[in-house]
Amino acid sequence: MPKPVIGLIALHEFSLEDPGFQALEALLLAGAVTVRGLVLRRGNKSALREQPNMSLFEVDEISAERFLRPLDGLVVTDKTTLQATASAVLNAALRRKTPIIGRQAMADDPAALEMFVKSLPTGLGGDVPGPPGTVLFMTSNGTGLGHLTRQLAIGEAGERYHGICPVFITMSKAYGLVRARGWPCEYLVARPHSANSLEEWNTHLADELRGILRYHRPSTVVYDGNILPSGLFKLINQRHDVGLVWVRRGMWPAGAGLNIAKTQRYCDLLLEPSDLAEAADTGVTMQRRDEMPPPQRFEQVPPVTIIGPETMLDRREAREALGIDPDGQSILISLGQGSEHDLIQTIDVVSKSLDKFPEVKAYLGVPPTAAWSPNYWPNLTALEHFPLAQYFRAFDTVITAAGYNTMHELAAARVPGIYIPRDIAKGDRQEQRAAEFARLGFGRCVLMKDLGDISEAIGESLAAQSKAAPIPNGPSVGPAETGAARAARLIALVASKYATRQGAQ
Amino acid sequence: MIDREKRRTEQFKRIAQEDKNTIEKLRRRLRQAELAAEQGGLALEQTFRELKLLQGGSGAHATITNATAITPRRIVQNRLAGEKPDSRREQRYFLDAKPAQPLTPLRGHWNMSRVSEFSKIVAVCFFGAEEVNLTEVILAIAVTHPSVRPIFFLQSENNQDFGTYGHTFEYLPAFYDPRNTKASARWRRYITEKYSYLLVKWGVEEIWHFGASDTPIFDL
């Protein structure tokens, strides 16, 4: 059973000797509750900090609404109600109908607090307690389709298994993919597509999101992107009836994301899709992911992919669909998106190296938002499909960049890859991921500087195609236990709590 | 490596040549209308008619709305006149937004050096304009109005051209749910308000409409 989350306001008059606090402390030490404290005096913060299962905020670092959002109940232990800050919190608590127990009730009956805690309805943990309602799945633009694809995977699993009504809000130009799969989707202009500063852009983002929230009335916003925009988290910070979840993969480069510990505190839940290359991850997300003040929490789920091994076409079906000779050899080049100049140059080199393998039928994966034409490489057959992973098993080798999604889809398909890590993505250590996948036996890594030697790797990969190792959570995992489904369940738990709160108003 | 560079250069030359060919075709069709268009104002409408950019659609037309005459707020007020909101909660989505400074759309690759921070911001809208050749419109605007900074509004998933030519666009779907192409009254109100908000967000001074509708809402 989940522990109830109790709020505590510790202002000037607060004393550790207060009977109400001592009763609360007893429950805290017994592990029966999680406490979220709001302090004014720094001395209070240092004294209270020693308690386990307790998170503390100073009044200038959190709004009243935000402080109250995860609470199941509020304990008023002393004369705090006389102070302006406490009055603001109490008024907000009354507006949102948070159960409150006062000093007098605890003084009259020493068991009152325990009974109060037992009577509280708690939302998190166990089965999803109620309908999670509408959830906004929002993504940044990103270099490729990674953020959007993960959100689609989670949103679709959420609708299928947990009754989430997904609506997508994306900064990716590939919004058409979402609508083509039958989901409502709106588009937001990403910062690099305006000629303005980040601050100016964030101001407008908050305005636009406010209108979007009013229309869709979501219980929770789930954001997938490397940087949580301040326009988003500051807006949600003012709302007690909307949850915020951050889906954030690892493998960040050194020096990136130094502020994430601060921004992640605005989230109810921090979700990390695990990376098979995690052993090579030394980025900031690894160091900071456990720094969530309870009851806010960090959860890691298995790799999130839009298509699992059980729904991919098998080799025969995929080859039949693409018209590939069942006994011949075939290769797919799927380098995704990114800098057009680099991409064209890379495809050029790879395409030319395939001249040494005239018997191999070569395909070129064309992303839905590609700004280049596949006609420039007449020796390659264009393959436009989403998700491309559905056809991976048709190929003996897939030459790909080292982005999270394609790498994990390839591993799930058990098709050997030749990874060409690209340094285009500032928030992704593709080189380390590619090296680790190669070390684990999923494929081969060819660095950009060694691209001239790729024909060697192609020859080796074609010769040893059957040696790819299975991924740890393998095909035996049922569809409801995939990374996407588990992420969706955790999101549904958060959303359900806020949906209940909205319904009570 | 030299060979690769040469091939890449050839590819880019080919892309540039394709654009030049399109513009040459446009120029031939422009004739006198192009000269008139450079004088600005309503001549632009005639220009685009001469260009035959709108082919096939029976209701398709090009119009120009001077946003200083019809402000974005007025558009919404007119649109909402006579429509009663379902509840107080639904009265406003974007109307109380108070953007401090408008954002600025990208200059576009074609006229990058000619577009300044003082350039006129023009909303180029493709509402109900499925058959418009976007490449031709983008290039025609670049040729005839090199100093405007366009922000494109579309309802289509086809947006690659805007990326290719370095322009900013907004997407306003005509209906909420792709599985149900009938827009509800609530969605109509929402998207109309959003359109007006976006005009303010980008500081639009003039609106050029291509297509069958001058609003993002119409019955399919």
C-alpha cells in the first residue's frame, strides 16, 4: 500500500517539541507516512532535514499550489495560521479540499492524527484506482523522431491497458505521423524555429500551453525531451490539478544538464527508459536521478520502443512485403535525421562502399520529415514506412546512427547493426552507446573518422549475422510488461490521482 | 574524399538548379503581373492568380487581408459573435493571453540577406488549400516580395518545404480527432481563438489567404 503524503507547515512559531509534530514524527519513524514540509526559517529546515521520508521546501522556492499538489492531507501543528504565508497555503488547501487536521484536535486526542492518516484516500501505488482521464504527451523537437516515437509508444500502451485518453502536443514536424495513427495532435513551434531568445520563446510557450490545457483539460502532462522548458514547468507549478511527468533517457554528455536537479523537482514522476548501454553512462542523469524529494519519485522502466519483438514481421513476412528474394542478402541504411550536410555525405560514402557487394540488395530508410530526396542514390531502394522497425528482420544488417530508439529496436529484432555514431545530438552520447552495444555483441561500431573502412564492417556483419545476442527482457515479455506499458502504468497512477482531484471540484 | 565532395557539390547544384527551373517557369508565367506585384497591395492577389498557383480547387482563391484593418482580436470577436459558450469554463482559451513582445519567424534561406528585423510580418494561410503547390508559393513570395518575413499557417501534414526553405510555420488542424472529421462547436471556438492568438504571437501585420477559407474552420 502506498504511504499517505502529509504536508507540514513549519514557520516562525514552529517547535520540534510541539505534540502535533511529535505525533507526526512517530508515524514518520514508523514508516507510515511521507512528509512534505514547508519551512520559513532555515534553522527549522536543518533540524527537520534529519528525518527520513521527508522533503523540505523553503517558501521562496515553491508556490502554495505546487506544495499542495501531491498531498493527501495537511497537518497544522502550531500557530502558523496567523502568518500570511501559512494563510495562503491554508486557503489554497481549502479551495482544493485537502483534508486538514488542526492543533486542537491533536491536543484533545493523541490518537487523532493516526486516525486521520488512516482515513486518507491515497492515489499512488497498487492498481490504478480510477480513470486517469486525458493525458497530454508533449515532446520537444529533437534531432530525429526519438522523443515522439517514445511518447507514441507510451500513449498507445496507456490507452490500451490503463484507459488513458492520449493527446499529443509536439514540436516535431512529424505531427502527421501521430494523426495518421488516429490520435489528436497539435504542433508547437520549437525555439530554433523562431528568431528569439529562449526566455522570449518560453513566455509564449506558457501562454499557448495555458490555452491548450484549458481546452484538453488533462489530468497530467508527460514531457519527453532533454530540457524541461521553463514555460511548461512554471505553468504547471501554478496548478494543483495537473500532474507533471518527465520522460528522460540517459546517456548525456559531460557538462550537459547541470540544472536538471532543480527542474526535475517540479515533476511528480521522473521516468527513465533504461538503456542497454547503461554501463557506459556517466552523464548527469545517472548522478541526479535519485534526487527526487518524496513523494515525487524516480522510476526506471525497461527500454521503451514503439514496436516489440512480438509485433515485428518475421524474416519471411517482411521479405515478402518488401519483395526481397528470400534467399538473397539485403542491407538497410537507416541514418535517421540530423544535419543535412553530414547525412548526405554519410549516405554517399556508405552507398559507394556497397559497390563492393553487388549481390546485396540495399535499401535506404527515408524518415517522414526528410528534407532530402532518396533519388540522389539510384543504387538504393527507398523505404518510407513508420515504424521502420516493423521490417528490420527482412535485413541481414542494418546500418544506422546510434540513437536510442533504433538501437533498441534493432536489439529487439535481433538483427546485427553497424552503428555510425553521430555527434549531432548535444544531449546524447551516441559514441558511447554504439561502443557498448558493440561490446555486448549486438553489432559493430564504425566511427565517422573511419567511415572509409565501412565495407570491412559490412563484410564481417554479413558473414556473422546469426550471432546477435538476445536483449535482456527478450521476446518472452508479454505486451503488457514492455517498457512502454510499464511507463504508461506509472503515468496512469499519477494521472488518476489528479483526475480524482479534478472530479472533486 | 575529393570524389565525395565533388558528388555532394553536384547534388547541391542539382537542388539549386531545380529551384531555378521552378522560378524560371514562374517568371515566364508572371509577365506583367510580376511588375504590378512589386508595387505591393492588392496587386499581389492578381499576381498569384496569374501564376495559377491555385489549380483545380473549385472554391480556391487567393485574398489579402490587411491585418491593421481587421485586427486578430476583431477576427475572433466577429467569429464568436452569436455563438454562446457551453459554460463559463469554456469562455476563453487564449483571449486573456498578454504576450509582451511578439516572436519573430525565421527569415528563410532564399532572401536571408534581404530580410531585416524591420521586415513586414505576413501570415500566409493555406486553409482548405490542399491543391496548392507549396514550393511554388514559397518561391513566388521570395521572388516577388523579397523583404517580407512570412509565417505560414497550414492544416496539412505536408510541411517539408518550410524546413527546406528555412521558414517557420504553424499547424492548425481543422478538426480535433483525425478519426472524426466533423469539427465540434467547442473545437471551432478553440481553434479560432488559437488562430487569433498565433497572429498576435507572431506580430502579424498582414494576412494572405490561399485556399477555400479565410479561417482555419470550415466544413469538409
